[in-house]
Amino acid sequence: MRASVLLQSLLPHRLLSRLVLYATRCRWRPWKDFLIRRIVRAYAIDLSQAEQPDPSAYAHFNAFFTRELKRGARPAPVDPKAIACPADGRISQAGLITGGRIVQAKGQDFSVAELLADETAAAPYANGRFVTVYLSPRDYHRVHMPLAGELVETLHIPGRLFSVAPFAVDAVPRLFARNERLVCHFKGETGPFVVVLVGAMLVSGIETVWGGVEVPPYASRPQRRDWRSMNLHLGRGDEMGRFNMGSTAILLLPAGLAELVPLQSQQAVEMGAVLGHVI
């Protein structure tokens, strides 16, 4: 096991993530400007598409990290049957779900049932399609709807907070099924689909447009919420949530609903890019 992965196993994941949460919401100008300047330089972040391009105008580092883009910066696909990429980032893996198992990396996989923490809910996806998008620190950190749908329920699943950077994804078995995450079930026009928002080391904050801050607090047991009575419909391309710091979004599509376009591991993508088409 790589030393960096072994170290992660020993570190207090939640404590470190809470400390980062406080540090990234500090409004003291010298501190927040220092953090913002450092990350802009380190990752060559392009602010030309940001609604607020002045990095010093943000109240704190997290406000910068979850910055809004200019209207029209990420247009939805023209084809009404197209499946839109939910986030900026890179494709970690994408393709067929075979026998209920999802490829994490070469030689690594995990089951849909583990990811969703629900055997019954996993059944429609046993031979479906999946797309895993990794958001790096340079990316736009809001997550949008890949298809139009009605929110059915969410499940907040407790877990670890391993890094989701490529080195960890390659080395940590069943990483996405072990990390703290929020599973979002939707009912689309042609069938169900799921978007899983995965927390990560130092970057475990998750918000949704319907529930506000979802993580933290961290869960001690699975927490299920039924949203059917709210009749909450979101259109394709609408914002559904955001990562307070970055992480990974996983899209699950049931068998027979869609075909994906060819997607390569580590391929750069933007929110709204066509991932496939509804059959």
C-alpha cells in the first residue's frame, strides 16, 4: 500500500475536514485573500466565466470555491434526449454496470448495492450505465441535473472521507462505497436515475438546493428522507447541489434507458456536455 494511502487510513478524517471547513469560511480579509490567491495560482483557475471575476470580492474562500458562473457559460444540450454532464471535471470511469458492479479503477470495483446502501433500490441499475465525474480544485463546483426529474428521496450514508484524487481511487478498495455520501433518487420522464454526491478528505461539505447544507453534520447511521410530497421537479441543467470544496459525482442510469457516448478515463468534461442519449 502506498504511504500516502496508508497515512489517510490513520488520519482523523472528520476532525481534519471540520478544521478545513472553519478555515475556508473565515472572513478575515488577509487570510481569505491569501487562500484564494494561492489556489488561483496553483491551479491556473480561469475566472473569465465567473459571475464575479474579482477574486478579492468573495466573502470567504468557500464562497470563491462555489462561485457562480455567468449565465450561458454552460448551455444545456440542444437535443432534448441528450444526457447532460452534471459537473465540470474529469471522467474517472464510465460505461456498463456489469452484474451489479461498477468499475472504480483498473482492478478495482464495487457494487451498486454498496454504493446505494439498499439492495432493492440497486436492482434497476444492475446492468445499467454509470458515469463518475471527479471535480478537482480548479473546477466549477456546482452539480446540475443530467436529466429532468422529480426528487423522490435522499439517503445520507455515513462513512470515511478518503481522498477521491486519482491516486486514491486507484489504490483504495471500494472507495466510493466507503466514503460519506448523499444518494439522490429521481424519477425522470422515461425512468428512474440516481446522482450520488460523494464526500472526501478535507472537502466533505455537501449542499442541495432543496435541503441546504446536508454534510456536515456527519451521519452516525443512514438517514433517509422522502421528498415525494414536495413535488420538487428540476429541469435538465438546473442546479441540484454543490460541493463545499471538491469531490465526485456519480450518475447511475437503469438498464435500457440510455446509451452513453464514448468516454475515456481522465477525459476533461464540462457541465452540460453530452454524456449520452435517452433511448
